[in-house]
Amino acid sequence: GSGKFFIGGNWKCNGTKDSTTKLVSDLNSAKLESDVDVVVAPPFVYLDQVTSSLTDRIEVSAQNSWIGKGGAFTGEISVEQLKDIGCKWVILGHSERRHVIGEDDQFIGKKAAYALNEGLGVIACIGELLEEREAGKTFDVCFQQLKAFADVVPSWDNIVIAYEPVWAIGTGKVATPQQAQEVHVAVRDWLKKNVSEEVASKTRIIYGGSVNGSNCGELAKEEDIDGFLVGGASLKGPEFATIVNSVT
Ligand code: G2H
């Protein structure tokens, strides 16, 4: 693995004020292993509430950000606004934004470059569709998405790569530890050849897609799996804490 484990909770478009208050209070009272970076990504409307009520032990991420400075961009949220409320990270390139909303590599790259230049950390997501995997294109797709980030980012210091095979997202169909490890090794190798040996060895590559309290232990044993991006199972405080505590 590459340094500290990184566990992200992607709350997606879920929750109410009440359920968010409950989740924050469960996280605040959970006992979390000290040598794991823990980040949660609430929906925008609850971001300020979470940032001001959540323990400093856990950092907060946005689920999206605008490509540049704020202004006349109806419905968008700027990096400056995120920083203003104490948000430290942003998730970019998530498959739901690529495949449901229609964001392309270039647009995602712009967002990543802007966020990094302004000092936010980026959780950069990549991953193949089922038909791409079945056509033997998993590595091609991941490398192309990776290249779109590599072409524009100012540095890799503040990037965590999340490999999320689309067929495993929210489906309950988790990748096997071997399937995930195989892609993580390929990603690291791509970084080595196309960025640098240092970036390849230092960058954390986390896995996402139906991770839960029962399957995380086996996945975490793989050499190149440096953590997880957790969706559904991050909405339950105790289960999320179990995941954080099962990686070390
Ligand atoms: C993948 C993951 C979190 P889930 O999207 O990013 O979600 O764990 O629900 O598959």
C-alpha cells in the first residue's frame, strides 16, 4: 500500500436534516482508528451543517464543483465557496456524473485542475462499464480517464484515485479482491510510466463499488488497495466505522 489508508463516505443524494444530524452524531461518537484518513461527502445543502457539527477527526468533501471561479452559473457551486465553509475535498469523475449526468473527460479534467490549483484535494474516480469489461477494455477505459486527469493536473500531491467499476456500484455486486487488485496494479504501473515513479508509489488508489462492513476486510488485504470510497454503507455510522477500523 501507499501510505495511510483513506476511507471516503459518499453520501450521494441521500438524507434529510434529521437523518444527517443523526449520522453526524453517530460518527462523532464512533471510535475510529487513528492511522486512517477519513472523509465524508454530504449533499451540498447539508455541507455547511456537517462541516460545523462534525468532529475534526473527519474531513469533509463535496460531491462536485464548478470548473472555475463562481459567477453567473445557475445551480453551480464554486471551489471558493467550498473552501469558505471549510470543505477540504471534492469527488470528481464519479460514474454517476459521467454516465447519468453526461460529464466528459475534458470537463472533469477542468474541474480537477481548478480545484487542485485552489488547494482542494481531489478524489478522482475512474472505472469501466460492464460491457467494457466484457469486451476486454477495462484497462483502456481506466487509462483514458486517468490520462484526462494527468494531462491537466498541476501536481498529484492532493489526489486520491478511486477505482470504481460501474457494474459494482450500488449493485451489491462487489469486485473480488483479485479483480480490484489487478486494476489497481495496472493503474499504478500507468502512473509509473506516464507520470513518475514517485507519484506511482505515493498516490493512494482506493476501491469503490458495494463495499460494506463484511467485504472490506478481504479487499483491504490486497497490496495495492489503499482504502475505499463507500456509498450505501457510509449512510450508517456504525457500519462506516467498522469499515474504517477493519483496514489496519
Ligand atoms: C460507488 C460507491 C461510492 P456504493 O459509487 O462511491 O457507492 O458503495 O453504494 O456502491
